[in-house]
Amino acid sequence: MTARFLALYDAPADPEAFDRHYHEIHIPLIRQLPGLRRYSVGRDVAALHGSPCYLITQLEWENMEELRAAFSSPEGHATATDAAHLQELAPVRRMIFTADEEMV
Amino acid sequence: MTARFLALYDAPADPEAFDRHYHEIHIPLIRQLPGLRRYSVGRDVAALHGSPCYLITQLEWENMEELRAAFSSPEGHATATDAAHLQELAPVRRMIFTADEEMV
């Protein structure tokens, strides 16, 4: 099992300001989240069925309890506060929490 | 780097028929794709910003060349043909290809 948090960002009005904030402030905050096992930042290479996202980020924990503990931690609250600032730069199209079964 | 293919499925009209087709036919096809490094099937636990998806699947390759080679292979064509059948059971809300940078 894997617990995952996905965020799909729409195109920012000012990509340079968004990228700077994301890389200089948001990434360091996310890296401090307790129990974080994997963190990927993806560019949308080709979207089928819908307009492309600007950024797709994925955070993984061992299970849903670890994910919840991270979101409830002081580091989680700091990240959430910064995420609210980020969303002033680029709207979030979707945020998704999944409980995954690993098939391969 | 990771190359990833995400599919977000909407709720099927007949969940039982969709699940049966997905597990009995689609999963075995996907598992035969060349170079596939990871394959996760996730249930949407809690959606923020939008209605929940029924299923979120992720396939990962080492890089975009490996992903493209898999999609162009005979196994890739067989999977795509079956994916078209699957979409008669549950509409795909989004299909996304990403080139990911691994941050953790």
C-alpha cells in the first residue's frame, strides 16, 4: 500500500514568480514533512482528455496514517499555509488523496 | 527522472462490470508492457477541488523514451485497444503524461 497526495496546478499568470516560490520556499517545506517517502514534481508532457496542467506534484507515504500524521504536524501546517500563498500564484485544479495498491 | 502516465477514471455506471474487466483483463495486459517499472492503482480517498475520481492509475517508466517504446509495442497496442473497451464502462476524465523530477 501507498498513500499519495496529488496536486494538479493550472497555468500561473506569472510562471517565473510561481516557479521561484515553488522551488525556493515550497520544496524545502515539503522536504521537511515527517515520513515522506517520495516526492515527484512533474511537467505535463502531453494531456489527453482535457487541457494540460502546469505542474503535477505527488507526495507519498507508507500508508494513510503516516500521511495524516504529516499533514497534522507543525511542518504540515507550515506547508499548508505556504500552499495557500502558492494558490494565489497558480490555481490548483485538483487535489487528490489516494490509497494505492502496488501492482508492479 | 521518471516518465509517468496517469489515468483518472470517472465513476462507472456498473462498478462491478468495470472492476471485473479492469482486474481480469486490463491489469494482466498492463503488466506485460515492456520496461514498466511501477504500476499503482489508487482509490480516491478524499478529493479537494472537484468531484472524486473512481480510480486513479499510474504507470512509470525510467524515462520518456522507454514509455514511448512501451506504448508503441505490440503489448502497448493490445493495452490501448482494451483501454478503449474500458472507457465504455467508465469514462476517463483525464489522461496525463508527465516527465518527473524526483525531489525525495
